[in-house]
Amino acid sequence: MIRLPESMERIWTMRAKGMREIEIAENLGISRQAVNKSLKEAKAKLFEAFFSLAETFSWEIVRANGEKGFMVARGKCGGKATRVYAFYIPEKGIRAFFGNEIPEFILQHALEFGIIKKPDKRELINALES
Amino acid sequence: MKLEGVRPSNFSGIPLMIAIFSLVLILGAMELSYWWMWTVGWILIFASWGVLVKIENKTLVLKYAFGLLPIKLKGDDIDEILILNRVERGILLRHFPIIGIAYIEALVYASCRYFTFPENLLPGYYLGTLGIIVMSSSVLLSMAVPIGKTRHKLLATVAISIAGAFLLWLKTRKAEMIPMIAVLAMITLWTVYDIDNEDYIVLRTKKGKYLLTSNAPRDKVEKAIKAIMEVLSDD
């Protein structure tokens, strides 16, 4: 499963959690340009990973977000059409879930990354589906 | 490489500004009877429409103003791709609220005109004003309700058209205007149906959102989406 390189992942995670590029640069003692370059590369790698995953399983892309690291797709499970929600989890890689089988740790992750404001499954699906 | 069957929309950025300005000119021309304003307004409306989308060196080039105004979106500036008609609650106005303001502006203008018109004008005056009311309120409603709820939107358009016919009757008291309202209703129904059955690709960047639309066959839309995905992906 795809993983971003460690330093790139650290920068991407800080940005996804809401830090500004200049704050990340100061925090890590690197230039703002280096942060920007790293973020662009991370985003491209995440897009690539999500699109490859969708292609492998013949899912149809509905939404792909490289900034917060999530994807919504239409897939088939047991012959039935279903939604697929995939998230890039730092240190773990991509995790995908069918329908509304979204576990608690994904809600916490979405909360930390600012995708939702409270750890509620319905709120997460609303945020992803609108 | 040109993306077949896909056009950039005037829902954001400079094209939106041009569209709003042209609307002001057209409404101003109706008010002041200046033909040059009317003509310039319509030329600008056409200029605000996107004509084509192409891909050059990992950059999406959206062409507006008869191909004279290019807007370039670098692949690495795009944070998100969203196929709005595929999400469960895809609402155009949520992503592009300013276009709603343009329609509200037209609706408020036409409503003020309708209520301030005297009773003895030629029926065409009332019909034109009610045309703007019926069209702008139907389109506004269509963009405020999730894509895919076509039946509800068409029913609402029929109700708005009936209300429009009643408002026309209140001013003219003439039954011969009913066929004109029927034609207006048909045009509005077709517009609402068309809005709800297009494919919408939203591209989100730090600078704002851009909308690409298509009413091309599914295979062409899929090909265009794949080409955009390649722009976004790592080499």
C-alpha cells in the first residue's frame, strides 16, 4: 500500500491539520519553498494513489481531495452498487470503507484533519457527499 | 490536447464578473432604452461563456471570450476534483454562491418592475418581466436543490409558471396571453431539465473553484475526467 515518504508525510499532515506553510517551515527549520514543493509532490502522489486504487477495483471516482487526503468513489460490492470512502492515514497509508461502515478511528482522523467539526458518522458522510 | 465535449463555465472568476456586468447592462438597457447597452450586454454574455478546455504541459487551459481569454490551472495548484452530479447531495449554489446573487439580482429587478408597472401597458411589457421572474426563480431553485432531483425541480417549475400566468392575468386580464406563458414555461422546463442533466466537474484550487460542464455522451466525459486525473497525478 502506498505511503508518502516520512518527511513529506510530516509536512503534508501539518498542512492538512491546518498549519500555514510559513508555520510549517519555521517549525521544521526549512524554507517555505521547500514546504511548498513537498506539499505539491505529496498531493500529486495522493491523487495518483487514489486514482490507481479506483482503477484497480473499477471504481468510478466521485471526488478526490489531495489536500486532506480522501476519496469518494462508486463501486460494486457483491453485485450491488455501493459508495467507497478512502482516506490517507499518516503512518498507515490508504484505508477504504464501503457504504457507511466507517470506524471510529476514521471519525477521529476526519476531526483532526478538519473534514468535520464533531465525530459524527452522518456529518462525515454529509461532508463527503456534498 | 483538447477535452472533447467539455466547456468551462462562467460561474467563477473573471468570466463571472463579465456575466454579472453584462446582466447589469442588459437590465440597464431595458430601463433606459439604450440599444448599445443591450448589444454590448449580449456580446459580453456570450464572451463570458467558456468555449473549450485543453491540456498543455500538466496545465488545464480554460478558454473564454471566443477563445481570447485563457485561464490556466496548473495541475499542482488543484487541491480537489469533484464530479458534482455523482455526489449524493451535489448543490451548485453551495459551490458557486455568487452566481445565485446574479439570479437574485435579476429576480428582484423584475419583481420591482412588475409591481410598479401601470395597468394599461402593452402585454409584452408584463410578459418580458414575468419571463425574467419565472426563468430566474426556476433556475435559482434548480441550483439550490441537489442535482438529480429532476422531477421535483420540473414540478416546481410548473408551479412557478402557473403563478407567472396568474400574475400576468392580474395585469392584463386577457386570456390570449396564455399560449405565450405556455411557450415560456416550455423553455424554462427545458432549461431546468438541461441544468439537472449535465455533468459538472468542480476543480478546487487555493484561488477558488472552477466549473467544467458537459452534456456529451458518457464515454467522452469519462475520457475528459481521466485526462484531468493524469494532470493531477504524479509523473
